[in-house]
Amino acid sequence: MLGLPSNASTAEIKGAGTRALMRARLLADQDEESLRAIQDAIEALSDPVTRFRAGIEWPALGTKSAELLRTHPKLLDLRTNPSADRSDVTELLCEGESATGASHIRGVFLLLRASAMFTNRMMKVRPVPPEAAIQKLNQTAADLLIRGIAAWDTANSSEEFWMAQRMRAKELDDPRLGVGELREYRARAMEVSLGRFGFLAQEALKRRDGVTCRAITQALLVHTAQHPELSHVLTSVYGPLCGRVTTTVAALRSALSSTRAKTAEPFEKLLDRYTAEVSDDVELMLSVGDLPGTSEERARDAAADFLRELAVVAANNANAYAASKRALSYAEPAASSQTIRDRVRGDKQAVADLIKGSEHAAKAKPHFDRLTQALKQNNHRAALAALDALIPLEEGQGRAQLAQLRVQVSSGLATKLFNSALELVKAGCIDAALQELDEALVLETVPSERRTIESARAHVQSLTRSGGRILNAAKSGCLIPLVLGMSLVGASIAAVAVLTLHTDSILATLWSSISP
């Protein structure tokens, strides 16, 4: 700003500042912002501690280099256009410098340019360039940042560089720049110098620019293995964004706790608020990735846990299964910890089971109602039709119970057909009786009862033709089938009695298994 060497005296600072202000006021194109910047430079350099800190982040230029910085055409617009490429002039400034000094100069200008490019990308480029152009700009700036950190670190790790800083501190002669303070400055030099990039990453997140934030943080992460102190810079990046997420989620959770709705609408509205106020921020965190610190993990888990709670309340209080599924679909990618992820998966399965049970109940209820009505009316055929519709819908124990009930109903119908066949035999309708017995055989599954029916059928079959005419059963003295029939009737009556006694309890058990 003032073109002064690092060892300028207080008088030289004031003189250069006065001349810079006079020139700025004389030039018509200088605005109030430029004047303020010059004033700030004078005030900063007037404080020894501020001046020392700035000297670590700025080249310790000699008189010749300082004059070049002040007069070279490519450096005159350094403040107004810091993102321009000045690598050729940077090399001129490095002439005559030690290897440490040259590395420091290169590192400073590379970091300055990277910072300016990221700043322009976020705040000044209008209209927004295409995505490919954004990626290219960010990659260029990230490469400059990586190279700048490497060059700056070469100087920072040199004893020669810190010997020069101790000499500067001695010349400034301020009690706040003692040996202990210098040791602390050295330990935190990398963190302090790169703190501006942590701030830029924060700003990118505030503007929901995850691409730029990721470019900055990934460049810094390259050096964290060698410089763990950079983790402090990265730890603060998520701070404002996570604060915004946590505050919003707390408000949404409060609204949920006061909801007593029995319909899906309030839950859908809460989810709409979540997508409008939180979802984009969570997606930003996911796009940038994991950074040192736990603020991002806590914010994501808070969001996922709220969504889990909403899903459970919506399902239990309002049967709002669509809202539950939607909430859990947001929660799964948001969750950070394994514990929360496992809970979300468990909730997804539980809601899926509830939905399956609800859909099953809706399909089964009409058939169940028909079955109940048919059994009350002793309509075995209707009961079998209802059971045949219900059994494929069931699984496991429910299907086994229905199958058992079908055996009993089928046996009851076989008994009715057998009794009907006896009456037909008495009436001389042998063919019709055989048809009834044939159907009874199809329906009866109990081996002992089947043998009784088969024996009766064999005797009735022998009556179908005798001398070319049908015989009257009443005159044939058909005692064996009648006796067998009475035995079957007695067993069937007992079966029907058991069926009647247990139908209500069986149906109650079945319905509880298929009801959600």
C-alpha cells in the first residue's frame, strides 16, 4: 500500500502515509474506500505488534525491492487487482534475496493471488459463469494455494527466517514482542497466515457455494499431515453453517413436539420447512466432506434425529406413512454417526412393516368379513371361498391357522354332503348320492373319515345297477352303508360342535395377526 521497506522507521511510515494520502486526493479516480485503505495501512504500521504480525505474512523487502514494488507498472494495481498473474515481477523481487527470502516472497504472492481469486469467485463474478468455468477457476486457485503454502512453509521452517523476525522484533523494541511471544508466533505462524482461507471457506458456505469451499478445504488438507495446526483453521469452517442448521432444527423439533394432529398435513408442512431451511445446508456438508472437528457431525445427527422423531410420530399418531417414508429418506444421508444410521435403517424397516400390514389389512378385511358372516350362517361353501382368498395373503403362523380352519370347514361341508347322500339313497337317487359322496371325498382330509366315506361309496356303487335297473335303497337292505354313515355322522357332529365352539377364538387370533 505504501511501498515501504520492512525496516522503515516511524517517521518514514508517517511521511510515506502523508504522501500517499496527498496523491490519492489529487487523483480524481480515487474514492473514499481507497483513502480509508491508506489510513488503515498507516494506523496498522504505527502499532509495533500489528506491524510485526503483518511482517511475517509479507516479504521483508529491502530498499531496492520496496522501490520496485512501489513503482513497477504490474505492481501499482496490486491492491485493486490482486488476482492478476505477477510471477515475472515476483522473480524480479527475488533477485539478490537468499533462498529463504525468495521462498517467502513467492509464497506470499501465490497466497495473495489464490485468496483474491477465491474472493472474486464468490463475491464479484457476475453473472455466474458456467459450471465448467467455475471448476476451472477453483482448481487454478486451489493449485496456487497448495503451491503458496509449500513455498511459504519453506521459509517458515527456516532458522534464517526466524532470526530475521527476532531482529525485527528487537528493532521495534516493544515489550509485547519478547522471547516467549516470538516462540508462540512461530508455533502459530502457519495457522495465522492461512486463517484468511478458513474465513473464505466459511463465506463460501454462507453463500451455499460448496464447490469453492471444497476447493479451499481440500487444498488445506493436503498440508495437515505435516502441519497439524492447520486443523484449527479447518475446524472453524463449519461453525456458522452448523450453527444455522442446529438452530433451525431446534425450532422444527419444538414445532413437532406441539403437534397433536391425526392427519398427515402438519407433518408434510414440517418436512417442507426442513427442505426449505435445512436440506440445502446438509447437502453442502455432504458435498464438502469431513473436516477436523465435530460440529458438522453433531449438526447432521441432530437433523437426522429430528427426522426420525417426525417419522415415528407421523406413523403412530396419524398413520401418515408417506410422510414417515419421506422423513426417513432425508434422514439416511444426513446421519453421520453409525448409531444414528442404524436407528434410521431400523425405523425404515419398521415403517415398511407398518405399511405392509396396513396394505395387507385393507386387502384381507373384505374376505375376513365374508368368512365371519359365512360361519355365522353355517354356509360352508362361502366360508371355503373366503378362506381360499385369505390364505394366499397370509404368511407364517397366520397362514397355518387359516389352513387349520379350512380343514375344519371342509370337513364340516363333507359331513353335510355325506348326510345328504344318505337321504338321496333313501330316496332312490343313487347317482346323485354318488356325486355327493365323490365331492365329500374331495373335501375330507382326515384319513379315518375318508375310509368311512369310501366304504359307503363302494356299497352305494354296488346298488347303481342290478339286472339293468336302479334299485330302491329302502328295499335293498343296505344296512352296512347306513351303519357306517351313522358312524361318520356322529364324528362329523362332534367336529362341527368343536368348530362352532372355537370359531370365534380362532378368528380373533387370525384377525390380530393380519391387523396392523
